[in-house]
Amino acid sequence: MKKIALLVGMFGLSLLGLSGCGNVATINPTEENETINLRFAYASSSQPVIDAMKEFGRLVEEKTAGSVKIQYFPDGQLGGERELIELTQSGAVDFTKVSASALESFSKDYAIFSVPYLFKDETHFFKVMDDEEITAPIYRSTANLGFTGLTYYDSGQRSFYMVSGPIRTPKDLKGKKIRVMQSETAIKMVGMLGGSAVPMGSDEVYTSLQSNLIEGSENNEFVLHTAGHGSVAKYYSYDEHTRVPDIIIMNDAIKDQLTKKQEAAIYEAAKESTAFEITAFAKAVEEEKKIAQKMYDVKFNQVDNTLFREAVIPLHDEFKNNPLYHELYQKIQEQGGQ
């Protein structure tokens, strides 16, 4: 928390410096010719996600006739995902984009996305995420903390990638130190598959792989070239254990600065940026794979994930039989025809 307080203090000083640049409305945004500058901070991301966040800003400015503009603080300038959530919660920034798994410690509802093989396939995933009856209560579950979910971005499937040798069955994970996100559900999953989970932030993974602190990790394909992990971990295995969305969250207090039309424009822009991101992400994944193969000689192998699915059944039962998650779990499964 000391780190967060320091970041907030430093960031507050930077905002004071910005206050003299342009006409920034802070109290009454409805006054003519005033502009509201909202702050969007994010950690390192793949290019299609960065492009989508910029598209969000472009759409907000367009839909508000320039009365609301988005200012970006990219590439972890203000910290990792947990720090960015706390900065959004405090109001030091107005928006951030983080993995749903990073939100688990702020709301139990987000833990559902870390359940391995929760979704039957990609179609099932999008059907669930586009169902506001399912997602809206999850987005609102942090309202008591001062922020809410705005929309989701596709983050693809997550699979294991290793320094030495591919993963074909759970036996190949036995005793291996595997980095996972700071998610209790992800930690349990790796344990059920026989591995030893090492939770850490994304900014620590490369050096941890390089120094043999960990023997592998799990993520989508963009870590291989974009984050450079393919230079040390050359075996990517498509067990496809999870599809964890990215979530854009918004500080609730900014609504006090906005007119109803401006607020509606932000929600519209968010949804449209999601459609933009899904298309861009799908195209970019294939290009990422080609570059990783050519530049780092990464080997991609397909996996029969039947044994993986069987190994994590107890985790499904844990959520299915828990009164806190039962209804949400059932709704998600029903969307997949299960």
C-alpha cells in the first residue's frame, strides 16, 4: 500500500502540472467550451489490445464532440495490474485494462473466469461475455469499492509454454514450477495438474524464465514475441485450459463530472471498442505465431486435453456446489448447451 500511496502522490503532482495545459473541466463539465480529460493507464499489452484502447479514446472524443478526451499512461508507467486497479479505485486514474483474474481479490465473482475449461469453446466464451444478464452483475460487484467493469476484451486462450520440452499430458507438469497469475483459482488448477504454481506479476516472468526460477508459464501466444518469452521458452502446448477475458474498469466518481449524454457515449464507445478488439486480436494471433516461429524457433504442439479436463473436475465441483457461485456457474454452462 505504501507503493500505491507513493504512486498516487507522484501522479497527483503530474496532474497538477497538466492542469495548466488546455481547458480542463473538473467541477462543472456542462459549461460551454470546457473539456474533460480522463486518464487511462495500462500495463504492457499486445498491439491489438493497445489499438482497441486507443479506438475507445477516439470514439469517446467523437461521440462527445470533443468534450471528453482520453489521456493514456501506457506500458506499466504507473505500476502492474494490481497497482492500476488500486489507482482506479482511488480515482488517481479513471480507467484501466486488467485481466479478470487480477480482479479476483477485489470481487469473488471474477474468480469464475479462472475455472479451467469453463467454456466449451470460443463460441461459448463470446456468447457468455455478450450476455449482459451474466456479465452486468459481475461488473457491478465492485461498485462498493468505487469502480465498475465497463466492457471486456478478448485475451484468447491460455496454454502452457515451457523452457525445456512440450506439455502433452498432466504428467509432463509434475513437479515443474509454473508461473500463474495472482489468482487462487489458477494456483489450485496447476496443483491439480501436478505442477507447482508460482504466482507473480507479468513483468517478472521473462527474467524468472531466464534465471530458471520457473520452468514454464501459461498465457496466450502474444507473450512469445511481444513480451520476448519465446527467446527462452520455446515450447508452446495448446492445452487451452482457460479463456480469461481482459476487463476495462472505470472509477465510479468520474460520473459526477459527466452529463448523461457523455456517460452514455463512454459506454457506447466501450462496446464498439470491444468489437474492434475481437477482430484485431484474431488476426494478430496468427501473425504472432509466425513471428515467434521465425524469430525464436518456437515449437507449437496440439494437445488432447481430455486428461487435463478430467484432472480439474474437482475444481468445477467446488464452484458448482458453492452457493456463492452455483447460479452463475449454471448460467454459463447453459449458454454452452451443457
